[in-house]
Amino acid sequence: MSFLPKSWTQEYKDNDNKTTTYRCYAVDSPQYYKDKSSDYHSIDLTHTQSLSNSNVGNYTLKSKNIHSVGIRQDDNKEKYIGIRPDDTQENGSQQFEWTIISASVNGNDVPIDLSKNEFDSNWSGQVDLGNITVLSTRQYTRQMLYYTSSINDFKVEYKINLTGLKVSGSKYTSSTTLYNSNNVSVDTNYYKENNNNQFVILDDDNNIKYKITEPVLLDSNFNEVETSGSVHTLKDNGNGTYLYTKYPASSSINNISSSVNYIDATTIYTNAARHAGRNEYLPFDGVHDNANSAYTPSEGGVHKLSYIRCQQPGVVANLHIVRVFQEFDTSAIENVDVINATHNIFGTTAGGSSYRIVSASFDDITDTSLYRSFVNTSGWDCGDGDCMDYSTGAITPQDQNTYWSGSLNSTARQDIVNLDNFQVAILNHHDWNDNYPGTQTGQHTCTVQLHGYPLASRDSYLEFNTTHLVKTYLNIKVGKLTLKGGKLIIK
């Protein structure tokens, strides 16, 4: 029997021996989308439909994803992209629509061309509209301004329409010049970003539906290019619409890599896996014991290839420790006994190192404090019991470009049942053991890919077998119940 869907990230199959096998994929790796009847279907990023309505005329709909994307076909900038959650895709009760207003690069206006509407039918969900390219994946939708010459400065403006959705957070209480923004000023109509420089969109029940991240710059292959940062603002227009604007940070102006060809605006709709690390000229304990990441944790779902390194180099001056954090939705796993369980992650470079899986606990996976957000009882030496181990021992990969499977212990198996969100940290064995291999040289690394891009062939997942717990009841209506000499006597 093949696997059947249970949720966006869960699937199961019933076995002949009366057990059930579950696979729970990480929350940034949905396998299924949900229709209006709450039935689940396999995601298909290549699927498109050509449709029409009275509001926008002809449009192309990509509907077989956890969020559908509609794209106008008529070169009109007004509401040229619409995004809807899968279960409200048909009735339109929740919708996030984008209008591109204007763009300028190096102080010169860039005319917006949306006339091509060429879809990539292979894998990517990529749509070439002209000098705007849209990229829709299982984790986010990206709209990118294409520019072939050198970029020193830019400004791109959008109008946002929300239906059944609202902006989270507070507004500025006075006029403010934003930090590192080349004197970009905002007033009391502008929203503040959250602590992770994002604007968050909620539904009417205050559930997070979307996040608008800071703009990033990409090369011609859609790889993120390291820059000194970008700035974005969100203004309440007072008429039910919002003005979204993106700029380079002050430190980026005249300092943007020549390899940059795209300026993006990204709408995220899944909680991506992250890695958090420190890379400093410090003794091992200083790097290992620090409270925070040395950099903002990377959002795996935004990278074209989310290769994450969990490493601790040997005898080198600059120590680099990286920890991987993942979350799995286990809310639907209940009234069962988990017989055995494994954590499965796609490994790309074995590197002769091993790793451990421990329990983690975090509310915001994008915060720099994620670096130490694994359950910690007293200190920093997991080998001495300072962490809650989930793996049965060290996992030492031998092969690369394949799945690595680590057995999970009884504590992990019980938490799969008891917890709605099963969170883990993956630590290099030296990091886990608080042990600097001072006599060794080279890098002690294991390199992993947290999810397949854009398809699901390399997604991380938990796999476990369960039996149902059977509750029995004895109802005595008349008489007396006596347990005598190991025998049950009912009179």
C-alpha cells in the first residue's frame, strides 16, 4: 500500500501486521495541498490553468500548491499577482494582491514590462513576465525586477491589497529616519518591522499567513548575492491598501556586486528550517557557549540550494560552529504507541564526522538566540546530560548524496505523541560533547540539505511505526467485584 495524505506535511500507510507507518516532513517541506473540502492532494508546481474573470480578465492560475498564485496575462500592473491559501483558493475569502507601481535604478526610471508571460513547464514555477520574473515554490513566492547593467542604487514601489487579512504589529509614533537607510524617513502611517525585519500578515483569527522579508539581491541563476543589506517600508494608505517600498541599505549603495541581476520582494508562507552559527577568533568554549548566533539565522526556504553546514574545524584560528534546527508538525499523532522512529536528512558531504539529534525549544526560528535554543538542563556539555538527547547515539554518515537515517530514542518517540510541534537541533558530535579536537587538523563537517528545491526528493522527514492504544472498560451493573488469589471473581 502506498502512503496516503494526512495533512500538508504528514502521510501514512496501514500495514498488514496492524501497525501504521507515518512520515512527518519538516514544516518547511509540505507534500500536499488542501482543497475547499479539506481533502489533500499532491503538490504539483508545474500545473497551470488559463482562466478569466470580470475583475482582471485573463490570468494564469497555479493552484496545486499550499498557496495558489494567479498572474495576469494582459500586461496590466494593477493586481498583477494574487496569492491565496489553498483552502480558500476557490472562494477568495483570503487574498494577498500585489500591484507594481514604479521602479528606478541608479536614479533612472525603469519601465515595467509584463508582456511576455512565459511559464517554465519543467520544475521551478518560474514565470518570465518581461523585466519582472515570478518564482513560486512550496515555501514562498518571489517577484524580481530584472536589470542587466550595474546596480548602485534602486527604489521599487508596490501597492498591496488584502482580503480577509491584516497587517500585524504597531506603527511608528513619530517621524523617524530609518537606520542605515540613506535617509529614508517614515511617519505615523508606517508599520514597524518585527524583530527579524519582517512585515507579518495575519488572518482574522490572528494566525500568521504570510511574511514579507527584507529584499535580497540575486544573480542570473537566482542565487542570493552577499550585500550589505536592504531596507523596506510598509505604509497604510488609509483606504484599505498599503504601499510597500524597497531600497538598498546605506552601506550597499555604490557597493553592490556586479553579479546582481535581480532585486526581489519575497512573500513567505512556510516556517523554513534554519541554521544558526558562530564564526569567531575565540577559544572553543567562547564559541561553543555563546548565547546568540553571530549572524541572523538563515531561512532555508529562501535559498535556491539550502546547503547547511554543521561543522567545527580542527586546529585553525577561526572556529566555526553551526547548528541546524528543524520543526515537525506532529499534532495529528495521538492515541498511538510509537514502536520505532528515525530522523532522515539528505546528506551531501559526509566529511568523516558524526552528529547528534537533541530536543530543541524555540518560538521564533529566525531569532539570533536560536543558536542555543536546544533544551538545556544545566550546562553546555550534552555528553554529560546537559541536553535532552533524541538520537540513540552518534550518527556517522558513510555515504554522500543520499539520506542519512538516525534512530530516535524512547524520549523522542514519546514526544512525537505528546507534542504538537516536535523540534530538534542537529549538533556536530564535538559540539554536542563540548570537546575541542585540539590535536586534529582539518574540518570535522557534515553537510546536509534541509529540503529539496524545488521538488520534494530531498526533504527531511521523521518515519515511525505505531500501534493503536486500545482502551478497555469493565462495567459492573449488579453484584460485587473481588480480586482473590490472582483470580478475578464476579458474583
